[in-house]
Amino acid sequence: MEFEMSAGCCNHETKFDGTSNGFRTALWIVIFINAIMFIVEMIAGSIAGSQSLKADALDFFGDSVTYGISLYVIGMSLKVRSTTALLKGISLALMGFWVLAQRCTKCLF
């Protein structure tokens, strides 16, 4: 007996393109939560002098921007979406290098 794997069950193909109102609403909620947490942790990190809290705040900021960009490019061509994903990856790497540089600056002085 041969079994075949498929994306859907019961011979129904499911295509997800992210354009449903429910998915867009969920993205907006996630963007809002991440943006609020960015503000809260950046303030707390500044008050406490904690690089760890600031780094985590930057992660929330990065997530907010990433979800916002994702919301914007939903339904666009594969080329636009893949280029956007590459640029998002580069921006997150730059934020990581910034955090590392901040940490190294503290060690030197």
C-alpha cells in the first residue's frame, strides 16, 4: 500500500496567501503588542542601565518592523517578498552588531 503526503487533508488542497482579514487583524495585534513591549523595555533598560533589557527591546522593535513589512508585502510577487525577506534579515543582523558594539564599548571603558 502506498501513502502520499499532501498539504491538505481529505484531498482538499489548502492555499494560504495571508490576505484574509483574520490574518491581517492578528498581525496588527502582534505589531501593537511588540511595539508596546519595545517602549516598556527600552525605558526600563535605560532606567536600570541594563544592556540586556535594551537588547530585548530591540528584538521587540525588530519584530514589530518585520511584521509590519510582512503585512505590507502580503499578496505581492514572490520576487518582492523574497527581496523583502533578505532585507529584513540584513536589518536584524545590523541590530545584532549594534548590540554587540554597545557591549564591547562598555568593556573597553
